[in-house]
Amino acid sequence: MNIKGLVPEEYSGYNIYIEKFTAGRKYKRDAYRMAIQEKETKRIVDSGTYKYLHTKEEVLKEAKQRIDGFETEGLGIVKPGDIFVESWGYDQTQYNFLIVKEISPTGKTAKVRMIRPSERIGKEGESVLDTSKYEEVGYEFQMKVDMYRGEVHLRGQYPFIMPPDESKRMGSFTKAEEGRLYYETPPGMGH
């Protein structure tokens, strides 16, 4: 959503932008888009499109509830020891995991390190990865801390293959769910 030209409403350290537009091909109705910007960093931390049944007041109320949720539910908070995950693969499912080692004073970046689950459970086409048992691999590197639709992400380049090759890949990691077992296609199974 393009916020240029929109007048924000300030709330609890955030700017809320609401844009009215016309939705529907056959029956034209009013609809609203919303974006929440962190006032200090100028980052858009949440955005979405709302159905034509919403009024501007309803969208504003929901935006304020989301902002309150950032504080009460800890959304956007990254701390050392947090594990993040990215899924990838065309005809297979693979996961990359990293662990947060340090947060910058501004909270905009995190020093992280790749981890490898040390235990795989299962066979026959899929393995289950247990992220509670892991080993750190490689070296520390930096990722950008970002918010998208109220969920914290770590974005940037990361070492896809460890030395000596050191290939890098762009990625967007989300917080791994504690206690979740991640199903991954074993090497050689995807074609």
C-alpha cells in the first residue's frame, strides 16, 4: 500500500494510515486499506486490505487493537536464543534454521548463526526434525529484523552452504514454533 499523500492518525508510537478505495467488479462498494508504521523507524509493520463491509472507524479500531497486541503479546520482540525457520523447495520440503545470538541496540538487526537439528526422527519419504536438539554451525552474520502483518521476520542473505563453498541465499525467516516437529523431505527423495 502506498502511504504517500495519506494523513496518519498517531497511536501509541505508531502511525495508522487508512485509504478508501472502490472494491468489486459488478457491485462497486467502498473498501478500506490499512497500514501501520512504526513512528521512530518509519517501517511499515502491518498492512492489509479490508472487505467493503468495514467502515473507516472499524478499520481504525482494528489497527489500534493490533498495535496493542504488539505490546501485550510480544509481537516484534526478538531476543537471544530465539530460533527462526525458513522453508523452501520446489518439489520437496527443506528447512533452514538459525538462532539469535545478539540484538542491536536499535532492535533493527540481529546477529545470528545457522543451526542444524541434531536429531531426525522417521524415514520413508519424510523425516521429522526436532529443533529442541541442535548444533550451531558456521559463523555469525547479520539479519534485518522486520515486521509483516504483525509477525516478526528476519530477512537478508544467509550462508546456504557452509565453507569451503560459502554460497549465500536471500531468505525470510519466521519464529520457529516451540515443540513443533518439522517434516522435511530427506536428501535424494525430491526430483
